[in-house]
Amino acid sequence: MEEGQKKLAAHLRLPTGYSIEWGGAFENMQRAMARLRIIVPITIGLIFFLLFSSFNSLRHAGLIIANLPFSFIGGIVALLGLLPLAFANGIGSEVQRPLATVVIGGLLSSTLLTLVVLPVLYQLLETRRSLLHRSRQTGCHGPAADMAPLALPQDHLT
């Protein structure tokens, strides 16, 4: 759209008092995108607040919010699956194949992300938290904190 506006502005000279206004579907899309730029961050912030109040942990709420980009992968798979449907000119199986691609791709990607990526992220965050907690207890910082002995309570010594 911007390219069209630039070309029109470069090649068309309007008389004084005349102007061109882009409207219709383009105008509606621009208004919707402006609203979404406000609503989506507010919604994500509210969801984060609800997660934090439920878990009472910034780390866990952040880990769950970190999965949002993974959900976009499902959207991309859906888009790729629906593109053939948009250009199909046959009937019957031409409709079923793209829908099956979307469903199977979405199931595989969400399963992989849920069973592999999320546990790895959780493990990384918990390991880091554990190491930080241990270094604070022992007073060691850096690589030596990994090898510092843990302090046992006095009742374990008797």
C-alpha cells in the first residue's frame, strides 16, 4: 500500500484544495491494527499478573508467558496449510488435504514444544535459581560455587 501511495504522490499532481484519502478495507485494517497494538500488550500484561498472583513467582509466570512465541509457530503452520486451500480450484480432497496438514502440523509442533522445549526451559531456569541460591548460602560466587559444600543442619551431625 505504501508503494502505491508513493508512486501516486510522485506521478500525480492534484489541483489546490484537492487531496487523496485511502479508505475502505485498508482504512478499517489500519484502525484494527492500531487497536490491537494497544489491546494485545495490555492483555498479555493482565495474563502475566494473573499468573503471578496464582503462582506467586515471577519466574514461573515468565516461563509461561515465554511460550507465547511458540504459539505463533502454530499460526504459521496453519497459514502454510491454508495457503493451498486458498489457491485450490478442485473439490473434495483438495479441501481435506490442507486441513489435515494444519491439524497434523499443529499437533506435532505443539506436542514437541510442550514435551521438549518447555521442560528444557524449566530445567534451565530452576538450575540457575538453584545455583544462585547455593552461592548465596555458601558465599561463593562464580564457577567455584558449583563445588562448594552444602551446609547441613546441626541435627544431622549427631
